[in-house]
Amino acid sequence: MKIVYNYFGDDYMDIFCKIINGEIPSYKLYEDEIVLCFLDINPDTNGHCLIIPKKHYTDINDIDLDVLKHIFDVSKKIKKLLEDKLNIEGLTYIQNNGDVQEVKHFHLHLKPYYRNNEKKPVEEIYEILTK
Ligand code: 5GP
């Protein structure tokens, strides 16, 4: 069953709403009733991923605190996955708002840090993370 969570109006859904509704594919790492985590299509580093709420919130101003807490709980699972599979040596959390936010659907970036690391294609990283 497809669940439409995120209408602003009849004809507008942001790109992350479309990912949630399965209209646009993504490299999913984790999903539950409240959130989805998937690899960033244009990663800064290997394993750069985003955690988004399934319900539409624009940014830090309108997101519910219990959803925010859940996002951070899930981020710990993803951190462990990145450590186990990609041997990351650090992890930066980023959450943009306003003019620096490209996609107006709340998302938390998890950006791994490596002392030395050669960038690999997203498909290859997805294979490593999910095998
Ligand atoms: P922001 O600047 O809004 O915090 O970052 C948005 C992020 O979403 C960017 O890192 C960008 O690469 C990523 N992004 C934009 N469109 C898509 C998409 O269709 N799929 C995926 N997986 N990531 C996307």
C-alpha cells in the first residue's frame, strides 16, 4: 500500500516526499513508520546519507520534538552501520535551514569523515552497506 503523507496542495510534493512515496528511487539504508534513511545522491564523502521524517516538516522550526528525537535515535544505528561497513573515522551531522537548505523537507545529513579515502560510486557504497 502506498501512503501519501505529504501533500501541500494538489500538485506539489517536494523531492523527498516523492522518495517516501516511491515515485523516485533511492538507495535506502533504513526505514520504519516514522523515518527513512537513504544515501545522498551527490555525496560529499562515501556513505553520506540523509535521515528524513516521512511526515512533511520543512525545517527545524516546525518539526515535532518526538520525531526529532527518533531521528537522532536512528542516527545512532546508522552511525554503527557506517562504522562497521565503511570504517569511518568521524561523523559530521548537518541540518540546513533557510537559504542554505536546498530541499525544503527536514533532513539530517550524516557525513562520514576519513583520514584517507578514495571516493567511490554511490551504487558501490550501497552494495557494501547492505550486503
Ligand atoms: P540541503 O542543502 O537541502 O541540506 O541538502 C540536500 C541534499 O539532498 C543534497 O546533499 C543533495 O545532494 C541531496 N539530494 C537532492 N535531491 C536528491 C535526490 O533526488 N535523491 C537523493 N538521494 N538525494 C538528493
